[in-house]
Amino acid sequence: MTFKEKYLAGEIEFDEIQDYIDRWGADDTTMTLREYLGLNADEEDIWIEESDEALQALLDRQKKGV
């Protein structure tokens, strides 16, 4: 499961995103970080252009079905 899938399922806390980033950096994958985390392009844009907190708020809204 990707970071996003596990986070939305309530299996992990948001701050574990850093562990996924670290694993991606150490992995020999051809996936982009966005793909590795399970984010779509809009979520990635918010994360890059705004902040971790903005991405967490967006995912939290998805979690609640808003």
C-alpha cells in the first residue's frame, strides 16, 4: 500500500510521510516520488506549492469524505 492509502485508512500518522520519502530515496525504483506516495498531480502541487500541512489538510478532508 502507498503512503496515501495507509494514511486514508487510518493505519499511519501523517508524519510517517518522511519514512516513505527516505525509503523512496534509498530504493532503486523508477517511480516518481508522487507515484511512490500514491498522490495525484493536484495533491503533489499543493504539497510542493504550499506545505506539508496543506497536503495533510487535503488528505484529512478525503478521509472524512468531504
